[in-house]
Amino acid sequence: MDMQKWVAGLIAAEKKKPLPVVSFPAIQVMGISVKDLIEDAGLQAEAMKIVADRLDTSASVSFMDLSVEAEAFGSEIRVSDEEVPTVVGSIVDEDSDPDDLVVPEVGAGRTGLYVEAIRRVVPLIDDRPVLAGVIGPFSLAGRLMDVNEIMPLCYEEPELVSAVLDKTTDFIIAYTKAFKEAGADGVVVAEPMAGLLSPDLMGEFSTPYVRRIVDEVQDEAFAVVYHNCGASVVKAHEQVFATGAAAYHFGNAIDMADIMPLVPADCVAMGNIDPAGEIKNGTPESVRAATTALMESCASYPNFVPSTGCDVPPMAPWENIEAFFDAVDSFYK
């Protein structure tokens, strides 16, 4: 698929097809657990197909499981039946020698399963792009070094952080190329921890590394969607857009109306209904109200595409997910 034409088509479309990050809620339809899903490539492909059949999205998005890459590096993860896996502890600290951190081969841990899932689902979804998912370089470094520790280390041990970032970036590039070879039309690079950084720190510890990924993999047939759900993206918008991604996805920590005037006209910006507060814990009525308000504030921008602020939790009610789509349809009607 020509992804440059896809982006241009989204911008030119009078009525936008939403692109929420919905994948894990398929477990409710399938009668399986999150644990079952993350350990089986066939189930992952089936889940993506179920979502594509039920929801008229502008692309099919894979699972935003931000534990996969850290597990491949050797991190411990915590798995449950109804929640997305999380990383426990750290494997790098201020006393570590970064030379001891081994960059894994693609296929280590569950990375091979996720690549195989894309390979299986691509022939099944031929009416829209299929987007794989990877974690961003700073967010992966944060999981390897502990989320609470990496922030002070940016000041106290910047060389250590940079050395770890070189390795996380190398792995993400290789992992993304494996998705590309498997047939994916693009990748969502989830860099939520960069949203905690000041513009200067983002420019030092996130943007250059994301840019390396973009420069290595993005072309006419493969698009990078940059996801950042942090609160600093408006102040740091120059660093965000310096990544060179084809499209951007923002979280509900910001008002989408604040970022839209800053988005380059030839790039798509997606967001940002609260996936937990509204889609999971709200009601169909509250979801419709929030979605309508979002459309009223942002739909005048041709490059705006309605979405959720992050991935929708596995147990979010389907009637709330469908209410989001109903509200977008009603707005255009």
C-alpha cells in the first residue's frame, strides 16, 4: 500500500474514519484471557481480524503491549488475565556497564510471536493498512532502567542513558524491519515516557533516537505513527514533529485543540478520547458526549482523525467502543 497516499487521503477526506487503538477488547468476543492472547500468534491475528470486521477504522492497529521488547532484553514481566502486561523492576542501574547490556535478536521472548501475528493477519485484512506496534527508545530504556530512576539519571548519568538508548534504538529498528518484512504497512512507535521530558531533554534523549528509526524504516510503502500520551507534547511540539513521522497520535493528558494548530499540514494527528476514564469506565452517553465535544473542537482541521488517547483496556465495554463510532458518524451526518 502507498502509505503517502493513505496519509494524503485521510487529510483530503471530508468525513474521517476513526483510528482508535482497539485490539485487546477482542478477548471478550473470543472468550479468552490477555495471557492467552499474548502467547499465541494465531489468536492475535484472529483478534485483529475480529476488530477489523466489527469497526470501520482507517487502519488496523496491533497490540500496544509495551512489555514485549523489555522482556526480550531480559526484564521480568507481570501477566494477568484482564490487564496488559507490565514490567517489574530493572536490569540496568547507575552502577551498570552498558557494554554488558546485550541487544537481543528479533525473535527473543515474544517478539517472534508478534511478528508472526502480523504475517498471518496481513492476508486477512486487505481493505485498510495494517499497523504493527513497537515501544519507543526512551520508553524502552525507562523500562530497562526503571521508570522512576531514568529521569534523575538523565541529569546524573547522561552518558549511561545515551548508551542504553543506542542499544534500544538498534533493537527497535531491527524489530520494525521484521514487521515490515512480514507485510505490515507501518508501525506505531509508542513513546509515552518522552511526554515526561522537558523540550530540551526530549531533544537529547528521545527525538534523535526516534528520528533514527524513522529514517531507517519509513518510505512510500511504510509509515511511522508516533504516539506520545504525555502532558508535555504541546510545549515540546517542535521536538515531537522533528521525529519526521508520517502521523502523530496524542493522549488525553492534553487538549487536542491545543496541539492541532501546531501540527504540520501534511501530517495526520490523531486523538484523544480517554480510553480508561471514558471508554472503559464511562457510559455510552458519556462517550458520545465526549466524542462530540472533541469533534466540535477539532474536526475543522483537515488533518485531524478522531481516536482514543491510548490503547483501549481489554475489558472496556464494546457498547462504549461502538458509542465512540456512533458519535463520529452522527457528527458528520
